Amino acid sequence: MNKVFLDNVTKQIKNENVLTNVSIEFESGKIYGIFGRNGSGKTMLFRVICGLLKPTTGSVYYNNLRLHKDISFPPSVGVIIETPAFWNEFSGTENLRMLASIQKKASTKDIRDSLISVGLDPDDKRPVKKYSLGMRQRLAVAQGIMEKPDLIVFDEPTNALDEEAVELVRDILVREKERGAIVLIASHNKDDIRLLADVTYQMDSGKIKEAVLI
Amino acid sequence: MNIAFFKKPIGKRLFILAVLGGILLALYFKLTNFNKDNRDLSVAILEDLGTLEIETIFHVLPALVFALPFLLFILNTGDFVYSEYETKGVIVLTRLQDKRIWYWRMMFNIFKLSFFYLAILFISFIFTGILLGYSVEFTYLKEVLFLYILSLLTWTAFSVLSNVVCFITRSGLGYVSVITIYFVSLFSSAFIYDVFPTGQKWIIWFPTSQQIISWHDFSLNLGESAFRLGSYTLEFSFVYLFVLNIIIGVWLYIVIHRYESYEEG
């Protein structure tokens, strides 16, 4: 069983606390939903968890490994933070192939399967620059799951998606949870959180608390 | 790691700019040197890409023409590393697990872009020169190679510096500071030449001076100007640029290592 543990994490940016004394634990096989208004600290929390921001005080642990001390980034993580940029001149499949070539964890079949699961055609030769915003978001989800990561950190995963794609992504997240991944999602869409999350947190002014969505 | 991972459309754009740059420069210098027929191509390259008459810098146009290929290069690569970090850092760095690997790849990419851009610029200039009737003797091939290496090292250093400024200022405008340094360096040389002739030895310390081969203590008489610094050797420039690249490269490493991306799009 994998665990992510934040121990009293505070992050200051330009002398302002964007996260304040956040202590929280995430376990595999669960979906954690985090909601809060814009600027409440959801994205900063995700950046800290992914190793992209270093806590000013406190620590982040991935199992027993301390981020920024034992490891620089979580060893197995699929991330969406805002809609990521891709290599616009290349097709969706080529983009995923290039990303997969870094860790060599995803096979060609994994890449094709992840594209199909988000409703994209793996044989589509069009360059990503011709993709709509919704297609880019689907591609972002595909890159986040293709390597079957232990930790999935998706910030607003259903942004810019139509109803059909929203359903696909929700199904994917449930499957990932059942596979045993730790799934963290942040969304301003309370339906996503309500329908998917096993545990719900609310963020406000950089502080986190467990909450129930009705 | 697959090398295709770092393929960039920027390469295609730079290729076109280098071809056009070479053609334009060859045409420009053919027009401004209409009385010099049957020049050897190697001399043409040394005079046209490695020579700037110090007296004409304040006329601005010669300095601008001289700087044109550099400006096109820096406008396209000056925020390359920074923009890669901000746009794809999340999905790339979390896979690489180590910023150092990414840093070395980016340094290699800048060097590679600089290498091919200059090579294509030179080749385009040579082909246009042949069409314009220059002779293909290449008497000074070694010197052309020196000019190429000096330009390569100078431009790589400026491009890396521009990216350092981008990271520090958190904006894609690093090239503004680098272009400023480039021209301040050029115009300061001209100012010293005009106003403080006794201080001319300081000109060799300006970064832009390193790629102007005609200012070096050199066996060829290049251009119309007699301006040449007696103790200004090519060896000095190679060492200067080598050290400069290391310093700026280490600076970029430190900046990237400390950089935290937190801007929300």
C-alpha cells in the first residue's frame, strides 16, 4: 500500500502563505476530492505534492521517502496541473510516445489504450496544434494514466470537456482507484467531487479541512 | 531517452531564418562592395560575417546588419529553456525525476540550435555567394572555421544568458536584456575608439568583440578599416568565451535548481 503524507506543510510565496500548516495523509485505493474557490490553494497543494514546489516548512513523504531530500519527485506520478502544453507539431500518439520514452514504463499498447480510453483515436495523424481545447484535455488525461502511476494528481480534470468526455474521465478515475492508485482530484465542479471522492476536503486561504459535500 | 523527445518546431523556423539571413547578408554585402569582384568566398565570409568597421558602428545601420542573424537567433531561442520549463515542466520533470538531466538536455539543445543555425547561415551565404560570382578557392578555410566557432560560442553564451534572465524575471523577455548587452557592448567599443583611444585595450573584454574577427591580431587585412588590436589574439577569445559559457551555464543550473513554478495560467 502506497501513502503520501504531508507533515505540517506551509508554503510562502512572496511573503504570503499559500499553504498553512497542511497535514494530511492519502492512501492507495481511494479518491480524494479537494474543492475550494479559485486561489484557495488547491493547485499549490498539488504542486507541493508533485515536488514542483518545495515547502517553506514541513515535509512531504512518499511512503518513507522525503521529497526534496530522498527524492526530487514522487517516483510514480501522473499529473495534470492546468492543461499542459504538448509538442504542437506532433500527433497525440507521438506526444505520448515521446513522454513514455523518458521512463519506458508504458508500452505502445498502453499508449493506444490510454488514448482510446479518453475517446481519442490513436491513429489520428493530425498534429496537436489542430486539437480543440477539449481534445487537449483528453490527451492530458491520457498522458496522466498511460504509465499506470501509483499516484494520480489531476487538477480540474474535467475542464473544457463535454458531457460524454466527463463521463469517460470519471470512469477512468474510478478504474485507477480500483487498480490501487492514490487519486487526488481538485475541481470547482462539485459534481465531480460528490460522485467520485471517497474523502472530501475543502481548501480555503491555504488551509485544508475535511468536509462533506451534500 | 528518445532524442525525438526534444524535437522542436523552433528548429524549422530557425532553419528558414538562417537560409534567408544568409541570402540577405550575401546580397547586402554584394551591393555595398560592388567594386570588389571575384572575391574568394572565404574572404567574403570573413569580411561580411566577421568584420564590423568600428568607425561605422555609430551609423547604426552597419551594426544592425551585422547583428541581424544574431537578433533572429536570440529572438527565437532566448526564452527556449524557460518556456519549456513553464509549459511542459510538469509532465516532463515528474517523469525525469531529476532536474539535472533536464538541464543538460536543454544546454545541449541550445548548443545544437546555435550550431545548426550558424552552419545553415554560412552555407546559405556560400551558395548565394557562388551565385553572385565569388570564386570558390577557400584560401582561408581555417580562419572561416575559427569565425564559426567564435560565433557559436558567443551566441550560445548569449542565448543561455537570456534564459537565465527569463527565469530570474519570470518572463519570456530575457532577450531584451541580452540584446541590450550586445548593443551596449558594440557601441561602447565604438565610443572608446572615438573618445578614449588610450583605453582601446578594454575593447577586448566586451563579449560582442569576440566574434568580430577583424579586430583581432590577424594575418589578413579585413575590411576597409585599419582598426586592429595588437594583442587581441584568437586564443584569448576562445578562452574568454569558453570561460563565459561555463560561468553562464553554471548560473543557469543554479537558477533552474532553485526555480519554482507557481504562476497560474
